[in-house]
Amino acid sequence: MGLAEYFLNDFETSPVAKDQRLLSHTYSNDYNTVQNAASDAFKQVGIKLINVDNNYHEMLFEYKKSMIILTLIELSLYEVRVDIKVNTKYLLAFKRPIKLIEKLYELLDKRLTLKHKGGSNE
């Protein structure tokens, strides 16, 4: 992506992203454990929980000039994939959304059992 990363204000993770930093993380935990861990971990670093939608399995957070959507996809009873979408309101983002995604996954990785990144089972 290169130079475009400095100007883009929104990034989203997926199981097949070309950029390794934007690969989804799959955890060997149940849905409620992942949801509670995300809420607690993000709260400790000043990220405010705005809404939890259990119908669509999404959580909405706010942090500085950023809106964060966490999508929790239940692959099985004890396997949940977490996708993150970050939208910022900066004129020049300077890769802030990607850095924020990395920080959020780092917080989750410390609290949950990471099974794999991306769509593979490695």
C-alpha cells in the first residue's frame, strides 16, 4: 500500500489481508469471554465502549478521534474470530489506524488464547 497508508483514515482487518498487520485474529475462547476481555482491556487504556449489539455480534468503541468496530464471529463454540475496523477523523492519518489495530490486537492477545492469525490454522 505504501504512501496511501499515510492518507487513509479507515482500515479493516480480514482473514486474507495482504498486510500481515491487518489479518484477523482467531481466539480459542467462547463468545462471552472474548466480548468481556475486549471491553475490560480497552477500558483500561481509555477506549470508551459506546454500544454492544449481540444480534450482529459487534461492539462499538470510541478513542480520541477514532471510531472502532469490533466484529466477533463465532466459528465454533470455543473459537471466535475478531475483525477490527477503525475510522479516524484526521486530515492526515499517518498510519494511526493501523497502529491502533496493532495495539488492540496486542491487548486481546495478552488476555485471550490466540489460535491463529488470518484464515489459516497455523
